[in-house]
Amino acid sequence: MVKIKFYGVGDWRSLASKVEDIWPPWAPRPSFEEVDELYCEEEAPQVVVSEEPVELGNCLYLWSRPDPRSIVLKALQLEYSRRREEASRRTLVTGKPALRPLEFPSADGGCLAPVGCDLCVRACPAGALRIDGGRPAVDGPRCANCGLCISACPGGHMGHTTANWRAWANVANFLRENPGEVSISCGEEADLKVPCIGALGPEELALLASASPLKLHCPDEKCPNRPAAEAALKIAEGLAAAAGGSFSGGVLALPRIDFTASGSKRRDYAELAFRMGLKGPASFNPHAYRVVVDPQRCTLCEVCARKCPTRALTIGREGGEVIKLFFNPANCVNCGLCVRLCREGAIKISEERELGWLRPRAEELDRDEVVRCRRCGAPVDNKKRLLKVARTLGASLEDLAYCPSCRQEATASLLLKALSGRAVGRDK
Ligand code: SF4
Ligand code: SF4
Ligand code: SF4
């Protein structure tokens, strides 16, 4: 249960009823209460949102204009489940409720660092991230909280309490129902407070701006994170050009599209890019990756498809006679595992600059015919793989075209033939 407590707001009842009116049906249902004690040291007006009993020191306070839309937006920024998990874990260990929200970005359980991804580490300008024990670890004192690691993760696995893909998805879904300009900055007065506007990459900006105009604001020109903020503004400019929108005075407005975010960053962005008709060579990083397979080298051994952690590579069969390798750009996060696993060196990954490429559709990369057993007709393997084995053994394709049980008979038959000089068996 999320509690929204109104403290020091004159007409809190009418405000509470307005918040209730526009609370999205899919978000955790809040209870609206009046605060009758002083919980925080800060002065009113404030809105407190928490799952835990609110006590002095553990409240999360959210400054807000007494504007119901702004209150809902701020509440939706919270990642309820993670906060609850964090609170209950700490409560179990220490017997005390969580004292404060997470301060630095951290990776969730879907992070692909265990298979070799380190895109967030490479994006960190402060050198504050490293992969430790198969997980990105943040060195708190070095972290500038610029959020660049968040926008750099193509899978949306890096997040911050107020800047993570699930929070953005909730906010975008809400904005589609309640449109109106939304201010985003690191300042307390913003409708959506982020660690830095650098936490907004092409995916986040496309998702939010296709729901409502965004006012991006960096309040401090001397901030050490300024380059990250400027990068976000450049992305906004490029996105406006690619989508036929506008970006002026810090306001990004894209054509509104009807879209409900699912919460999966890759799939949401691919679907958005497709529906928005993003076109042209990107002037910004579109996080679109293209896997190319060399059919001369690929033996369709299926290893890449079996191991791809996001199911960007898959195997399909056609009537039991043809085997195909498919690639879906909406799922690929450029982890590089397929390249490392392919023993034939057949896979290459490139970053695709042509935006029309990014679409939630699988394309065929390679195909091969299925070889059937010469005796019983059962499928044995695909032709390219059998040919490779045949070359290695100095045998012919026909020699290997047997299913395991028929092969025993065929081998015995060949042996007898060699020994006795006469053919036996069914395939005489
Ligand atoms: S970029 Fe994302 S998936 Fe890759 S290591 Fe960082 S958090 Fe994990
Ligand atoms: S928020 Fe910025 S400084 Fe901190 S770990 Fe991420 S990229 Fe590095
Ligand atoms: S296709 Fe390759 S690079 Fe893309 S997600 Fe799958 S294993 Fe990683």
C-alpha cells in the first residue's frame, strides 16, 4: 500500500480527491491521509509517499506544487517493488526500516554483465563503475550521479530510484492519459526530478516525448555533469529531426502516438521507433545493433540462438525440411556473447545508424536444409554442419546421413562388407 500524506496544504481534501481522480488504474492504489504530526524537518507544503510507516528520518519527502498531476507524476517515479524489497531486506537483517532511498545507480537482476556486457562501465565519465563478481559496482564517492550509465544500458537494467525504465514507462503511460508539458531536471521544482538530464537517452526521450512535450532544463552551467546534460540536449535535437518534431527553448515535442509501454526498454524503443517512423541516419546514438552472419562460415549449429540471453537470435523450422536462423533487433543489447561463442567466427555486430533499421520484427540471417536418414527418413542434422563433420573426417555426406540407430546397422553392414567381401543389410 502506498500512502500519500498531505501536510500543510490548505485544502488537502480537495487536492486528495483530485489526485484520486487522475490516479492511473494500473498503478498501486494509494491511500490518502492527512498528516497530523511533524514527520520531516523541512517546511510545508510537502507530499510524503512511502510503503513503510513514516517515521522521522525514514520518510521520503517530495516537494510539490499543490498540483494533482505533479503529485501523481512524482509518486509514479518511485519504483515501488524495489523500494519494498530493499526495505524488507534491511528490516529482516537489522530490524529497522530502510533509512533512505538508494542514492546511486545500480543494476537489476536482468543485467548482462555475467555474459560480458560492460556498456555502462564504458559510458561512465567518472570511472566510478567496474564489473565486480559479474555485476556493475558503483564506487559511491566517485559517482557524479550523472545517470549516463542509466541511459547507456540498452536493456534498461541500470537504474536509479527516480530514473529507471519501469518508472519512465509508468510516467509515459500516465502522460498519454493526462497530457501537458512536463519539466524534467535535477532541481526540486521539476515535475520529474532526475539525477541529471544526462540520464535520458534516446529511448527515454522518445518514450516520454511521444506522450507529452518535455521541458529539459539544466539549472547549473558550471555543473561538472554539464557535458552529460548537453549530450541529452543533442539527442533531443536529433530525435526531433528524425521524428518530424521540434526542439526549441529546451522543449522537445514529438508527434503523439498511441502506445502503451510494456516496461521492456528494448522492445518498447523498437516498437516506438517503428511506429514513429524514425528515419534517416541518426545524429545521435540510436542503440540499434545489427547482427550479421556470414553464411559461408555459419554451420547453423544453433549455439548462438541457444545462448543469446535476450532471444534476439532464434531458430525456426519450416515443414521439417528447412532450418533458419532469425535475428530480432528489438531484443539485441550488443552483449557480444554470440560473437564470442561462435566457433566459426561467422558473427559480426555493428551499430546501425540508419534509424529505419530498428524495428520489432525478426529477419532471417541464414537457412539450411535438413538431411534425413538414408534408411528410415528421420531428420539427422542440417546439411552445413554435416558437411563440416564430413570434411573433418575425410568422409562424404552420404556416409554420415544416418540417424543414430540406423548408423549402428550401417556401420555393422560396412564392417561385414569389408570382412566378407559381400554386402549384407537393407541398403545393399
Ligand atoms: S550496460 Fe546494462 S546489461 Fe550491460 S553491464 Fe551495464 S547494467 Fe548490465
Ligand atoms: S551516475 Fe555517472 S558517475 Fe555515477 S556510475 Fe553512473 S555514469 Fe558513473
Ligand atoms: S544477438 Fe548476440 S549480441 Fe545480441 S543480445 Fe544476443 S548474444 Fe547478445
